[in-house]
Amino acid sequence: MTGFTESEERQELRRQVAKMASGYGREWFVERARAGEKTTELWLEIGRAGYLGVNIPEEYGGGGGGIGDVAAVCEELAAQGCPLLMMVVSPAICGTVIARYGTEEQKQRWLPGICDGTATMAFAITEPDAGTNSHNITTTARRDGDGWVLKGQKIYISGVDEASNVLVVARAEDARTGTLKPCLFVVPTDSPGLEFTAIPMEIVSPEKQFQVFIDDVRLPADALVGDEDGGLVQLFAGLNPERIMAASFSTGLARHALAKASAYAKERTVFRAPIGSHQAVAHPLAMAHIENELARLMTQKAAALVDAGDDMAAGEAANMAKYAAAEAAVHAVDAAVQTHGGNGITQEYGMAGMLVAARAGRIAPVSREMILNFVAMHSLGLPKSY
């Protein structure tokens, strides 16, 4: 990115992804979701075109780009009405962690499938009793001969049913101190002892959420990704990209809602003129557009910092971007529903289903309150509140 303009390559990437996704569109996406079907067709087409793993090194089947490139793909898909949640998880979190910390053999084994979409990887960190507090994770990994045995539970894990593997955050005992330290393991989803149950959700999405039960799952030694003593540094390598992708998911969703609302406001006439000529309709949409453009700028800044290797500054910017994007999406979708009046809550116009999707951005992958805690403490130097 030069100054405030993305490179021509990034802009062309956006155009190509938008063109591809427009061939599917929101109506197709919602039909799949309501029928309980997947968006595999679009996922694999993105993979074949090289867009899915655009952030992963070329020698493993990727595009050799940065997190800003895969975030652009995520945003353009959402802007065309096809927000793919597994974009956040598979190439951005799992792909980044493995590319940075995996062995050569692990990279060769797992990254090509992440890139072409044939071996999607889920990510499991959240637990029923830990929630936002990752330090309270109780899923444990104990050594057993040359391998490992995992035991525990996870909740709100996206897309386990369509993933070949899941990157599990567990805690292993330090032989020297006896304390538990976070470690990352790649677990095949067909492993004996691994079971998952879908959680009924109100959100209209083909990608489901699951509770995952890990009951003495045996893994080989090379299931461990990175250094056993690498600790939180390795885990956080995937969390800044996660926040950037979540921000792009939200800004794309907002763009889609604003485009639909603007088109409707130009055509719908009640009092002799299109309703978009009335400031009560126009101003909320204009305000939401401004908020969203500001969030997009912060997202691009965060991505540039990640790609430059400045993890500390990237953490601040990624959290701010995710917060700003979620707020912008909530305001944009709410204004879009209101613009449509009664039509805004019909299935025909497809607006109401986006309310829950936009609202989820305030909760996941990290709550707005925890981001405010982070900014208060790290940006403003205020005392820690939790």
C-alpha cells in the first residue's frame, strides 16, 4: 500500500474476486444456508483461482502475498453478499501460524490443502468455562511415549464439519516448573475420541458452530506446531490476522447492506420523490458509509503493520480495526433495514438476516469490551481492569 492507495495488484485482486463472487450473490448464499447446504462450490473456485491462500508462501501453493491481500478477498466476498467465515479461520489463522512456526514437513503437508480449499482447517481455542480468558483454558496435552494425548472441550468452533483438521489450543505441563503452557496441535477431525455437536444458532449462515469434545485423542509427536516452549507468542501470531479478517468480514457486510439500501432508496417513491432524497433516510446511510470507510482504513493499516513484521503496533491497530468495523457494520445494517421499512424484515429483501451476522462482530472473535480494555491499558496507559 502506497500512502492511502492500495497497489494496483491489490485493486485488481479485489475486482477479480468481486466479479467471481457476483456470479453467486446473496440470494444463492442465503438459499444454501436455509437449506442446510454448504458453499463448497464457491470455496473451491476461490481456491482454484489462487485467492484462498494468497497470503501463504508460493512454495506451498499460495500466492506469496500478505494478510492485507487475503483480507481484501474476504471483504470483497462479503461485499457481494457471500461472507465466508472460514476465510477468517483457515488461511488467516491456521495458515499464518503454520507458515510461521511449522516445520518444513508440516508446511508441505498442510498448507497446500489450505490454499486450494481441499483440506480446510478449523481453529479451536474458546472453551465453555474460559470464554474470553484464554489463560483459563483447561484442555490439556500430556506426553505419552513419543506422542501426545489431548483431553478437554471447546465451544463455538466454526466449520469443524467441513474441515479436514482443527488447530487446537491446549495446555501442556512444563516438566521443570509444573505449570501449564499453551501449545498448538493439528488434530484430524476424524480422530478417534474427537466428537462435535452443532449449536443451534439464529444467524443465517452455511457455516455452523460446534461444541467439540476431545476425549483422550492420541496424536503423533509431529502434531505439535512450533516450539513446545513458544508460549503465547505463537498463539498471538494467528490472532492479529484473525482480527484483521474479522474486520474485513464486517466492512464487506456493511458495504453490501449500504449498496442494497442505496439502490432501494433511489427507486422507492412514497411522497412524490425517491425516499433517498429525504435526509432522514440519506443521513443515516451517509454516516454509516463514513464509519465504514474509516474502519477500512484502519484495517489496511493493521494489515500493513502485520506484513511489515511489527507485531506490537499491529496488535493495537488490529484490535481498533476490528472494533471500528463491527460498529460500522451494525450501524450500516440497521440503517439499511430501516431504509427498507417493512420490506427490511421480509425474507424477500434479505436484509433482516444480516442483523445477527453484523451483531456477531461485536462479540467474536473477541468482544468489544475486551478491545476497549486493551486500548485503555496499552494505548492510554490506564490500569488493568481485569
